[in-house]
Amino acid sequence: MQQERCMLQRHAEPGICIRCRTSAPGGIMKKYVCPLCGYIYDPGEGDPDEGIEPGTPFAELPDAWCCPICGAAKDEFFAQE
């Protein structure tokens, strides 16, 4: 069975990157979905228009961050399965 790698392809094995280790089991950062418009926050991309660096897990987004498409609050998003 092949091990999953860091989402950002920075590490050969999961669990090395502190962000990977704290974001999700298996070393993969979860994506989050806006229930109102379907926008997907991808930690690998971040939100450059709002100054959010690639590699920023959803949990580390500022509480005031909102959906860049429809303005839904951060606490309305749900983890993508």
C-alpha cells in the first residue's frame, strides 16, 4: 500500500510537516466546502486575494475569513469527504 504524501508535495512521508500532522489523519489537509455556493477552500492553494498563503489549513484561517464568492461565514463551511 502506497503512503499518502504531504498535500503540498514537500515531504516524502506524512506526519513530517507540522501542518500536515495537525490538519488531518494520514497527513492530508482537508478541503472545506461552502454550503451556500459550493466554493471549495483548498489549503494547497490558500486564498491569495485575502493574503492567505498556500498551505494554510482551514482551522488556521482568521475567524473573520469568509467565502470569497458569496460571503458565507467560516463557521458555515463543512469538511469535504
